[in-house]
Amino acid sequence: MIQMIGWVDEHDQITRLRIDGHADSGRYGEDVVCAAVSALVETLALGLKEFGVEGAHHRVLVDEGHAEFWIETVRDPDAERVARWIVAGLKDLARSHGRFVHWQEIRVKADP
């Protein structure tokens, strides 16, 4: 199962995102749920990089079966939109494929 945890502040902005595991909804190379999550994760990584978000306070780590994004201080509206839409897609996958994908949201305080 793919476990996804999103840390969300009181402004409903994602500050951190961690994704671990494999969907195991099909054979290796044929797992469409895993492929969908991977595509969204890679798109988020590329989108944040495109807007120059990765830096001292923004880190992206993507590896086989694991991805983590620390985006606490993103103030670029385009980057925030990218993160918001990708997370909406990840949440939708958890709703539609709950046997293979789990979403957990943790509420945190925003940075001043």
C-alpha cells in the first residue's frame, strides 16, 4: 500500500508531503495505481523545480518507493498552485483506490 502524509497549515497550504510504498495493484510494470502516483509525484518535483522552489528552505527527495517534499515557505503563487493541484490528484487516488493508496492529513501552524 502507498502511504501518503500531507502536512497542511491553517491557510490550507501544503508544507510537507511524504509518500512511501508501492500500490501492489498489479504486476511489476503493469501497476496503473503506482504509475499514477509516480506520475503525480514526478510532476510535483518538476513543477517545484521549474518555479525555482528548491533551495535552502525547500527540499525534494524522490527515490524508488519514497518521495518527500519540504515546502514550508513557498510563497510563489504558481508553485503553490502546482502543489495544490497535484495533492488534489493524490487525494483523489486515495478516494478512488483506497485498497492501494492511503491519505493522511496533519494540520500544523503556519510559519510567521
